[in-house]
Amino acid sequence: MYENEEYEVIELKEILQIIRKYIKVLLIVPIVFAIIGAAISIFLIDPVYEASTTLIVSQSNDSGEAINKGDVDLSKSLIYTYAEMAKSNTVIDNTKQSLNIEELNSDSITVSPVKDTQILKIAVQNTNPQLATDIANTLVKEFTLEISRITKTENVAVVDVAKVPQNPIKPNKLMNTVIAGVLGEMLILLLVFLKEYLDNTLKTEKDIEKYLGISVIGTIPNFNQGSKQANGKVYNNKGSEISNSGIIQKNCNEY
């Protein structure tokens, strides 16, 4: 069934020849893209800082008895309830009023329970490191007050207060530069191989034998390759006359 079918296979040698042919472009384009990616990361994207604080949730025990495993398990179950409450509209609105700020996007606030612990981590991202710290600490304060108001207990305590971050968490300049360079390389490779695939001209004796199925019995050398022409005469790289193009053209016209 498949005996007469022909498939066009690109050999590894041909791939290497294509790469060698466009080696300068394949090197320059990704470098340009990498420079553009680095420039965008440095000059156009505002750095984002993250300040974080941690809380511990414990089950209130007014009887003075020792805390047992059931109390710990109950505290762990409260973690997820408190995590939702920490991002409630009431807590966020109270935080905005305390800091006298107009906007506070809840998406910039991350509340995540630490696995298998009674610890709750609250992280705040902002382009202003001091504001990120103030929001984190104020949010915890307002959250603690809201828990006390609702549950009538004080079972939330601050473990670590937020400190002003020194380094931004994003953008990742190195990663953005590498990604831009890789994208540039992929793009230019796609264009190069697409150009070669769509090019159906015959360039070598091998192409004639491959696509036309005939053997080449002779070739006409290009005497003008690497030479210069002036006043109807052709000179080699050393300046010696190798032919008179006017005479050659005249002789060709006679025949």
C-alpha cells in the first residue's frame, strides 16, 4: 500500500547547512530579543514587593486544663474558616479606613494556612514596600479585632510581624531575559525553515538529481564569482584582467 509513496525527508546534514547559512541571524535575533526583554523588565514594569506576617490560631481553653489533641485538631479546622474571614470585605474596608487609602485590591492579599500546623500566613504585594508592610500589619490587627467581635474569644495571636521588604519579588529580570531570548530564537528558526521549505528553486546538482530525477553531465563555472567588472572588463581580486565581458557578450549574440 505504501510502496509507491514518497516522503520528503530533511536530513540532518541539510538542517546543519541551513543553520550554517543563517548562523548570523540565528545569533543576532535572540540577543536582540533578550535585550528587549531585559529593557522591558527594568524600565517598563514596576517592581512588586511582598510583605508577610504569620498568625497562630489556638482553641480557647478557659478551664485551665491542658490542651489535648482534639483542641489542636479543632484549631486546625478553624484555620480555613479564618483564612476566608481575613479577606472579607469588612476586614479590607476597616484596613483601608485605618490606613486612609482609597483602594485595596483583595487579589494583592494572599492568606494561606501552613500545612499540618495552626499557622496562618498573610502576604501582601504592592509596588510600595512600606505600604505593603503597613497593609499586612494593619490587616492582621483588623482581622484579630473582627475575630474577637464575632467569636467573643481571643484565640488568634501574631507570631511574626511584617517587615519592610528590601528586594522585589517580581519582575524576574533574568527569567524574562532568558524567555525573550528563547522566544526570539524559536521565531527566527521558524521563519528560516519556513523560508527554506517554501523555496522550490534548484540550487545545486544534488537538487537536480533529487527533484528532476536526471543526472548532471556537466556544469558551467561562474568565472565572475569573487571578481569585479569595470568598463566591460572583468578583473580578479588581484586586479588582473580575466575576461572582456563586452567581447564575450558580442560573441554570444553572434551565435
